[in-house]
Amino acid sequence: MNEDVKKSGIREHHKKAITNLVNRIGQDADYLAVIIAGSVAKGIARDDSDIDCYLVVKDEIFQERKRRDHLFYYAEDGCEYEGGYYDGKMINYDFLKAAAEKGSEPTRASFDGAIVAFSRIPNLSELINRISIYPEANRERNFTDFYAQVELYGGYFAKRAITLNNTYLLSHAVSQVALFAGRLILAYNRILFPCHKSLLSTLERAIEKPASYVELQDAMLTKPNTETISAFIACIRSFHNWGITPNESISRFIVNNEWNWLDGEPPISDR
């Protein structure tokens, strides 16, 4: 077992499961590394938590698995505790280099606290540590991009949804307001956006945010109406100068949401 795993705060039955995985994977020359991530790597796992992992394979193996849509790794064998299993993703070394250079925040966050349990790649831990660093170069642009989303979804689409009694549009609009307001607060605190599942719990840990932020957000999400939406947006608007005017927000929203196909493939929601 890697020394970092031995010295970590990982529970003993998780350590044993990691050892079993490394012993099995290490016998196959197609596998270059095992990276343990998630709650287990951070030492905050429950007794029955699964083991999140990245399995680094040779380039040709990765490309073949990608072609066959077979990049997910699931196994119970080796996890000898109640409810245990391995929840993994197959990647190659180029994926790791790209993640350190231009990875999305959820990808970066997934490597936060990650431990290299086995590796045939020199200095892999140094690369892993670079991935989870907050991308400072994106911060100011994110302020303007995210704030434009809050203004348009909250200031226009949510209000139109209420006027038209369009429940689908209203639920979509307020969820987008919550998402991008949350992204603003995380960016302000230089905290990586982990994923939608963990957004609210991560926001609760953010030190610098508007007073009553969580309460105002919950009110908007549970009872979306003109008053709750306006109150939540007001707390975001007054918290910081996000660097973009209302008119500029409309232009930015058009580029990011309606014309996002110009520089690449449309997002899956718009195909």
C-alpha cells in the first residue's frame, strides 16, 4: 500500500479495500495508476461509503474503452464491508494533464484531497495536486458570466413564468438563479464548485456570503414568488460589485446561452 494511504485518516476497512484493488490492478500492465478520491480519500467517509477512484490506463486502452462507452468501473469484489463497492472512472495520463491545464471546476474538485495509491507514472502526486488548485485566471470572468445568469433568470424569466403561470419555466429559472448565485459565492471565496449534489452543503461552509443567504435561498426554492425571488437577488446584488451592468448582462447572456454553439458543439441540452 502507498505510504500516503497508510498515513491517512482512512478507515481500516477502506484501507483494506484499497489494498485489494491495488493488488488486483497492479498485476495488469495496462493499468498505470490508481487514484483514490472522494470522501474516503479525505478521511470523512461513512462506514458504508463506496470508494471513489480514478484508474489510469494506457492511451490505447482508454481510447478503446471510450469508443465502446466503457469508461465506468464498478466492482464489489475486494470491498469486504457492508455496502462497499468501487465507483471508478477510466482515464489516461493526457486526461490528467488536461485537467490541470483547463479542467472544469467539478473535475478539479473531484481531485481535491485525492491520494495516489499505486502508480507507474513518476511524480504523479505533484500533477494531482495541481489539478485541485482554484483557477484564479477565470475568477473575474466568472463573476460577470454568473451574475448575468442571475439577473436574466431571476429578473426576467422567473417573472415571466409567474405572469404566465408556467411552472416548468419557473422551476427552471429559480434553480438557475440558485446555481449561479451559488457559483458567485463560491468564486468570491475561491472555492471550487463540486457538483450539484454538493452545492448547498459547500455553500454553507463558505465564510464570506450575504447575511441570511441560506435562508433567503431556501425561501426562494421552496416558495418561488416575486417576493422571495427579489429578496434573494437583492442580497446577491448588494453583496459585491460583480463588474457588469444590467444591459451588459443581457448581451453576455445571449452569447453564453443562445449563441454558445458558435465556438463549438452546442451543449447537450440544446442539440
